[in-house]
Amino acid sequence: MRLTVANQLTLLRILLIPPFAVLTLYGYTGAALLVFATAGLTDLLDGMTARLTSQRSSLGAWLDPMADKLLLLAALILLTLPRTHVVNHMPLWLTVLIISRDVVIVGVVAVVNLAIGPRTFHPSIWGKLATATYIGTGVAFMGFNYLQRTSPIIDIGIWLSLALTLISSGDYFLRMRRLINEGH
């Protein structure tokens, strides 16, 4: 197996998580925003590179969503912590809801694959929209934390994240039900 350029970009995203966390924890909001934006850019570039150069790989199919989840997990937790040196904190209930959704999805997919056998489970448009919204909301939080201001944009991001979390959860539930029924 060869490490493609797309996979290297994904690995870079994973490697950017610790500096992002340290910068956020110590109140370097501008630098943290820059690192997070760079990590987000690698997400855009790795997918584009894989498609344009026909470098899609099974490693990339596993690494890319894992990198996304790790980056978002770090951002959600760091922006929720009350002791983090930021003006705007992510609501705890939203962080718990988003993380719970992902844990349940991963757990159910694992159980289905173990109990019924391998099933291909592609992300839905609702899941992709939810992830994009989480990233956009995270960027808004970090940007306004850097400016040391509040903004209605943050409130919009919170409520849009809630709505897409609920919609994508329902969509995944229905798709998972169909997937399980295909096994019988």
C-alpha cells in the first residue's frame, strides 16, 4: 500500500490537532483559528486531490472520517470547557448531543457489521451538511473569540447545528434500518 498525497493531507490534519488544542487551551485564539482553518483546508484538499488524481484508497476511506471526527471532537470539547480562555463557549448540551450522535452511529455500524456481516455504509448528504455546519460553527466561535466579541452568527450556528444533528440522526436511523433489513 502506498501513502497517497490525499492520505498525507489527512495525516497532516490529524497532526494539527495537538497544536490546535494547546493553542486554544492557552488562549492563543488567533493562532488556534489559523491551525483549525489549515486543518479544515486539508479536509477540502484531500478529497479534491483523491478525486482529481484517482488516488482513492481504502486507507483514505477510513482515515478521512476519523480525522474529521478527531478534529471536531477536539474543537467541541475545547470550546465547551468553562476554563478555556475564550469569550464564547459552546453549550454543553450541544457538545454532548453531537458526540453522542457520532458514538451511536459508529457503534451501530460496528454491531451491524459484526452481527450481519460487512455492509457498505456511505455518509448521507445530511451527515455531510451537519459536519460542514459543525466546522463552520467552530470557525465562527474561534473567529469571534479571537475578536473577543459575541455575535448572532454564533447563535445561528448553534441552532443550525442542533437542527442538522437531529435531521442527520433521523436519516442515519432510517438508512441503518434499511441496511439491517437487507441482511434478512
